[in-house]
Amino acid sequence: MTEHTWTDGLTWIQGYIENMLKQGISIANGHPRTDGKTIWLPEIPALMNQPTLLYFRGIIDHEMSHILFDSFSVDFAADGPDVANFYNAI
């Protein structure tokens, strides 16, 4: 397994966000979610420890996966919050 430095992680987040903006995906501040055109992220602190960095990387990966692999055509919330949460997790 390859280990990455702290700087690698911060550089990854910055580069990933820049890439999303180049592809026309907007970034907004708020509770993590996406509608396929915008990704809402919590405010990114100026100073991060490693768990916070991993938290943000996880959010970005998760929301980008929705954009890349989700059709946004099924409303799982109509089946109740437990069903919606289950499908959101996978």
C-alpha cells in the first residue's frame, strides 16, 4: 500500500475541485449532497488534521460517484428514509 504525505492529500483536494469546476460542476457551501450539477460541501477549514482531510476526500469521492454513476431518475426517498439512506450508502 502506498502512503501519501499530508501535502499530497491537500493537493489532491485542490486539484480535484479545480477539475470539477473545469467540467462545469459547481461547488457550493452546505450539507454534503449533489443534484448532478452542483456539489455542496461543508466549509473547508484553512487548517486540517488528517481525519478532517480524509472526511473531505470521502465526501468528494461519494458525491462525484453520484454524478458519474447515478441517473438521478429514481426517487428513493419516496420509499421512506431508511430505503433512501440504504441506497445512498451503496
